[in-house]
Amino acid sequence: MKISYKWLRDYIDIDLDAKTLEEELTFSGIEVEAVEELGAILNQILVAEVKERQQHPNSDHLWICQVDNGNEVIQVICGADNCEAGKKVALAPVGTQMGEFVINKAKLRGEHSFGMLCSERELGISDNHDGIINLAGDCVNGEKLSRYYDLSDIVFEVEITPNRPDLLGITGIARDLSSLLHREFRLPNPELPAGTKPIRAELQLDNQAIDLCPRYTARMIKGVTIAESPDWLKRRITAIGLRPINNVVDVTNFVMFELGHPLHAFDYHLVEDHQIIIRRAGLGEKFVALNDEEYILADTDLVIADSKKAIALAGVIGAANSQIQSSTQDIIIEAANFKYSAVRRTSKRLAIFTDSAYRFERDLSDMQAELAGRRCCELILATAGGELLEGLLDSYPEPEEPVIVTIRPSRIKKVLSINISQETITNYLESLGLKQLSNGEDSLQFEVPHYRKDLSREIDLIEEIIRLYGYNNVETYFKPQKVMNYEIFRNKRNLTDSLVKLGFYEVVNWSFAGVEDLDKLRIVERDRRREVVSLKNPLGSSFAIMRPLLLPDILRNTAYNLNHNQKDFRFFELNKVFLQGAGKQAEEKYHLSGLITGLRDAIHWREEAVKTDFYDVKGVVEELLSLTGLSGIEEKYSKETWYQPGVGLDFYNQGKLVASAGKLDPKVASSFEIEVPCFVFDLYLDTIYNEKRKIVPDFREIVKFPPVLRDLSFLIDQRFDLAEIAADIRQSNPELISKIILFDEYKGKNVPSGKRSLTFSLTFSSINKTLNDKLISKEMDRIVRSLEKKYEIKMR
Amino acid sequence: MKEELRKQIEAARTAINAAERQHDLMQLKSQFLGKKSDLNGFMMRLKELPASERPAFGKIVNEAKQQLEELINSRLLKVKESEYAAVLQAEHLDLTMPGKRNIRGALHPITQTWREIEDLFIRLGFQVADGPDIEDEYHNFDALNTPADHPARDLSDTFYIEGDVLLRTHTSPVQIRTMEKFAPPIKIICPGRTYRNDNDATHSPCFHQVEALVVDEGINIADLRDMLNYFARELFGPEIAVRIRPHFFPFTEPSAEMDMVCPKCMGSGCSLCKDTGWLELGGAGIVDPNVFEYVGIDSEKYTGYAFGLGIDRIAMLRFGITDMRLLFNNDLRFLRQFK
């Protein structure tokens, strides 16, 4: 629903800025979905005067006007014919933002124009677009138009939850704000003139469906003049997005949005026999609505009828046969309440969704109907004239009983954890229109006003109290503490789960080791890993220290299993290693180490059995590092002493060693009684988890344009590493080259010794265009030339 | 020109009917019906004819195009059908030959059990706390209300590094460190590796423990019993009951030892439970107020419970492992059983 700020101020004195009001509304439960500023344009528009004008030499419908803007006389080209000299006009100067576009200096068919003269529609004053606006003669040149036309308003689009039909009128919002902001609220409560002759003599009312229509009131006004609504009325309803129709219809709409209660007006002379009958529709009864559609009714639909025909589909839409016309003189004003379920059923079945049905199906108040009718009469008399008939017809056989609710402060404390005094409770609830009936030790009794049908239980009142108290003003006391880093916890599980899927068995070894383990790994004396933690009372010399590496144990497990006829297996262990720390606190760090030996895969009839090699263990490390979220890994040949020289690789991230992998040196292997090739790796988990990592991937738009693939094959000297070559290729155009795959390496026949042949598959793709052959060929040439220059490659 | 057209159509029909592959048909389609096809050429040459003959001839050409198109489409269906039949013919497989599976390893049974335990607590809002293996006497003994002359501090029970530095004999120091750092409410478990100077068939010098600690207002022995029952039932099944008996630990008061119904015989007595129907699970109790004093928690305002048990032992019970040494042998013939 839309709320006009100016309109709102008719019922409550507030001067909050739009932002503050938006927050107040939202945090009281009336969520503001959009805020729109009206009439701001008039602050940019100036009053100006046409000094002289002449026909445009190159156009028969344009005029060249010399316009006094209060400061100087400027030239403006105008397309409207009513821009005669001497007229006061509205000038949009150069730079004015008119909706989507900006007024610029322009040249129209060869003549300069420094601004635009505006129509009423362009200014948002009315729908009139026949020529430009003519201002009153006493408007002062150069003044802002907003001084003469105050259209400024702020419109809030709010979401009203289904439990609060009382907020479907602007007064309902004002009432809620008044209790929130402690401001006085003024509800219209008009007194009508006594009236001429009694309505009973002119109109009969027969309510035959009390269950679906708990209340029906009708009032009559004779001798109205149907005309355009006065400006104030048009402005109110246009601000909230309605179109003015005529004074009577506009008033019924106005009151619906003011009080939240829909009304309907009938032309008295189109109501047959001057009878209003409220009845269920006949099965198959035909009904032509105001929208000129014909509907077939069911016997569950409620209609307002005269002696011959239905004149309205109760609470949903009026009939075409009795609507207000320009010739209408005498009118009946219906203000009623209909059973919400019946209105909803009819509206849904016939797919007629009106502002009226929207309100009735949310269960309105019987009492409000009478007020709405009274208010409507007051405004029709004021805008359309006529004479009110005396009294009203009112079918209200079972008046609503007031609802009484008891609330216990102790319960408030339990649900809301706030301590508030009985006095505050009373203030809160009375400001919402509840009436206190009594108060006891731990119980206060309130009568709920008719328009708050959502309040029937203690818990409903408790909700009102917290709404006014402010949800976010509740003091919290349990602050969850981050004892564990769940992300790391989960990542460790991810790593080990992945290793299991890669065929690894986990081993678990004691934390003890012997110094001889370090010797076997050829770790030098000055290596940090020699600063071991020694036990005072060890089980024996092989258990004398806390292990500084996981590898020796994994090697022992390997030797043991090789001795027991196992040949093809993979092991890993995730555990702490220990070193002397600063002071008495030892350094304890998590490592993840592993080993691969034997065949790469289980034996399968379809495939040739292949032995594992370095690239298998490297692949494992690459997979694990990518799982940790590290990116930008740098590789360097390793100096770890247990790798076969030249077949060990270190992995760095931001200059920090995070992993290594390689082939176990055969001599080292022998010292652990292993005589087969083994490939081992080691991840420095604590170092990794201290690095900056990408934990949640960044989504990138899927590239719509098809990629282009090209192969690149050349001979190159063996001393150059792939990493460098690939980086150079990518560097030639990082934006276009999305993937570089090494396709093949070949050494041997037809390749000179000391050289190798490399074949790459390059993928080019662009996020914003289709790549053509010419462009790709150019890119390929560039890559080849730069490689030739740096590596002296020979294309194949 | 009509004769030319007739010949052209005849040639097309012959070629289409002879085509055996989808690809060939597509080529014929563009050859005969495409923009640059001969048939289209006839349309271009319409103006060579007298005006009166043009509409009739144009119609003939169009009809011919339509017929050829239909012919191609029906031929295409036939070709697809025969290609499909060829595939069926060619792929005669012995489906009983083994499928291609990726190799897969397994987590160690201790880790599998460890994770089960972590998860059952995490489900109830516990956090997992970690702490050093190499501890000091303060956190391992003093703050746990274990006096200086307590026998547990002997070299025969505890591994020492140097001075007061030692290998933790239980994960309780993690409780102390957590309470030093965080204010109640605290709800943690601390699984971890612990060490005792013991090495025989039923004792490993390195073993694994998990302890739970809950500190808040109003925590009592009923909460402890609820949690023990939940713990045992999540791990061993809904029929398992837990009982606690009075015992002594320096850091809890009242202290208890807990037993659970033997999951093997369900209480009727067997070799595993030595005919008692019960198995000892671990220790439990209400946190001793002295411990709270050490870590600066108001023991009047807060109470707490703690319990601890051996992960290795739970793993053995869960999987029916009889020899503890198997857990640390890392024999593949053992490990492969836990896939």
C-alpha cells in the first residue's frame, strides 16, 4: 500500500525526515519497500516570461521564444502554440533532470535552444498536455516554481502483513505511529447535518444473509453534482497512484484509503423499486461488473440487489447497471461489512482482485463501517453538494462484543526477558487504543478496540508490547563464543576424506621417535628439525623424542607391510609434530604426510597396469592444496634431504613453504628397509591455515561466447621448465587465454637430444565478444614470436 | 528447361536413395535444396520463360523441392534406423566383467570413532576444543585439584620432558585452558592424544581420550546422566543403558564411574563383560568448586559436569577389535577392514 506523507500529516503532527520515518515504520512492523519523492522537479523549474516570439524559419510547428528567466533573456525553442509573448511560463533550464533525461543546450533545426518550456503533465501538476502551462501574472520571473505549486510529497510503499487490516488505511498507520512516537492522533469523526426527510421513506433494506453480511448501512444524498474533484482531493489520491474519476467516486476511494474501509455508491434511480436486498446469488446468475466483464455467479456468492437484479458483488465489485454516471443526482452510499471468507472465495473464484476485496477478505470491523459511511457523506456533501437524507438504514442484528484480554507481567518477562512496570504496559496498550479494565498483582485486564481483531490472546498483547519497546532494545546476555574454528575443522576432514577417495589408508602412530630417524632422513645438524623435544623417562631409545616429522613412522609402516606381501598401497597420517619452542612451551604443529608405492590403480582387465611416479604424488598435493583454498602456489625444486636429488618439489604460498613432494631417495629407503620406489609428500597444515585462503568461491558469469581452441606444438631445449613457458604463454594475453593444457611431451625419435617436443592446447575465450579467426591467429603469432625470441623454439 | 528440371530431379532421387549415412544426406540436402542449388537456380531463371508460363513452372519447381525434402527426410529415418541396428550389432558385451572402480582407502578405525563422537556432540551444540600435548604440571595436575604428592605424578605414570613440563596424561588440561579463556556458558568436548608411562597388551603409552565439559547456571547431575545416556545410545544403539557409581577423581565432586550395558550380550553376561553384563566406560562427575577457583569462575553462580572416556576403547567395542596393539600396527590387512 502507498502512503502519502502529507496525507499522513492530516492525522498526526510529525516532522521526521523520510529516512527516519522509514526506519520507524519498518521497525514497528510496517516494512517500507520503496520511497518515492514527488514534486521535487519543481525546485529546478523557474518562472519565466516570454518577451517575444517568432515562427521558426525551418519549421511550421516550432516557435523561437526570447524568454526572461529573471536574470537574463535567453532563447528557447518551443513546440506548443500557446507560448505567446507576455505569457508567464515554466522554464526548465539547461541541466534540469526531467525523469530519465537531462535538458541540454540543443540546436533544433539550426536554431539554439537553452532550456524547455513545460506542460502541466511534464511538471506532474496534472494530466494536461495541451500546450505549456500558463502561470498567473503575478508570478515572479526567476523564482522557483515550487514557490507557487507545492506538489512535494513523499510516498512510502509499505507492506501490510495480513494480520493487520487496520493498517490498510492511512489513519491506521497514523494511529500506530502515534503510539510509537507519542504524538497525538486525530481520527476524523464528523457530525453530519440533520438531513431533510427520513431515508426510510425513500429506501428499504432487507438483509437476507446475516451470516455473510454482519452489518449493512446505507445513507442517501439527493441532488449531488457529479464533477471533477477539487485539487486537494485529486492530489491526495494521485499521490498514492489512483486516477481521479469524479467527485463521488474519488471520495469513496479517498475514504477507503483513509479509514481502510471500502465503500460503494449507487445511483438511486437505477435501483429498482428503491429496495436494497442482501442475498446469496442464484446458481448461474449473470452479473456484469463495473469493468464490463460478465461473470456467472454461484450460490455461495453474496450480492447486493434490488427487487430485480444484483447491483453489486458484495465487497468485491459494483455492477455496471447502477454505477454513478455524470447525470447521477441522487446517490446511496453503502458502508457495510462482509464475511471475509465469502469475499475471498468469490474474489478468488472469479479472479476479481480489487482494493475493496483485498480489504474485506482480511476481516474488517463492523464498527468501522458506520464511521466510513459518515465520513463519506461529509466529504460528498462538501465536494459534490446535495442534501443528506435524515438517518441511516442499519442492519446490525448481532453487534460485536468487545474482546477482553488479561496479560501477566510475569509472562512478559518470560517471553521477552524484559522488566517493565505495570504503568508502562498500560501506557503502551492504551496508546494502541486498548482500554484498561482492571489490574491485579500479576494481571492486567484490557478491552481490545474493534479495529484490532488480531488481538485476542495474552501473547498477542505481548507482541504489541515488544513492538513498541523495540525488538533491538532487548538486552541480550548469551554471546556465543567461538571456541573452535569450524572451517579448519571441516577442512581437515575434507583433506582426509579426499585422500581416502584417492585410495589412501590412514595410519595412526605413536608420537615417539628416535634420533636415528633424523639421521636416516639425512637431516643435517643445523636443521630446525634437530631441535627436538626429548623425554626424561622414555620407553627406550627409539621412543626418546617427540617426533618432529611424520615420515619415519609412515616409512616403518611401509616396510612392515611390504614384508607382509603388500605391494601396491597408499598411506597418510594427519597428526602433530613437535619441536622445542621459545621458553618451555613446545611448538606443536599439524602435518599431513603420505606415501604412494606400487601400481597406480587397481588391476583391471581393460587397462594396462602402470607404476606410480612423481606426477601421481604431485597430483595428490595439487588436489589437497586446492582443497585448502590456497591459490597462487609457486613450485621450486626441493632441497629436502630424503628426496632423490632432482626429484623433489617444494610448494610455496606467498613465500612460505606449505608442502613438498617427491621420490624417496633409494638410499634413504634402504635405511628403512624399503627396496621399492616410493613417493612421499608432506603438508604444513598450520602454515596453510595461517595463510589467506579462498574459502567461499567467487562466482563468475558463465561466458556466453563460444571458446576457441588452438594447438601449439614446438621443440624446445630441455633446460627450460614448463612452469615458465606456460606462464609466458598466458602472459601474452591473460584476458583472452582462459586455459592452457599441456597435451603431450615427446622425447626420442626425430627429436634432437637435449630437446623435447611440447604440445599445448590453448583455449581462448572472451566475456564480451565472439572471437574471430583473424584475431586468434594474430594472438597465436604473437605467442610464437615471443617464445622464439626467449627460448629459441622450433615450431613443429 | 522442363526437361532439364526433370533430369535434375531424377538425379537427386537416385543420389538420395543411395545415401547410407546421415552426413551424406545432409550434404545432398544442401546440394539440391540449398541456396546455391540447381533447383534454386531454376527459380532464378524463371524470367527466361514467357510470362504466361512462369507461374506454372514456378509451381512445378516448388513441388519438386517439397518432394525432394520429403524424400530426404524419409531416407534419413531409414538411415538412422540402420545405423542404430549397427550399433546394437557391434556392442555385444559381456556385462558380467568387472566394472571400473576408483581405488578407495579408509580412515583409521580410531578416526572413524573419533569423528562419530565429535559429531554426536556437535549436533547438540558442543564445540571442539584443542590444546597442547606437551603440558605443564599446573594445567595437568594443580588446576585440576590434584595435589603435589598425588601418585599420578610419578615418573612411572607420567612422561616428563624437563622440570614441570610433561606429556598430558588426560585431555582435562584443555578444559582448564578453555575455562581460562572463555566465560560460561561453556559447552565443549576435547578429544585428543594422551600419554601414560604404560606399555603392555591392554595399555598403550599413546592413546586417545575425549572429555566433555558443560558449565552454566543450573547444570546438575541429571544433565550429566541425560548426556551419558544420549552418548551411549548414539554410539551403541537405543537399547543401551548407562549407570554411574560413586568413585573418586580429584577434579570432580561428586565423582562417578560410568558403566554401560554390554553391547555384545545386552546385559545377559558374556566373555567381553566377564559375565557382569556391564562394561566400564569412563569417569564423570560434577566439576569440583576448587577447579572453578583455579580458573576464576564463580562456583556459587555456576555449576558444571565433566566426563571422559577412551576413544580407542570405544573403537574396539564398536568394531569388536580384541587386541589393542592392532590399532597402532597399521597392518593393511587390518586397515582394509574399515573401508
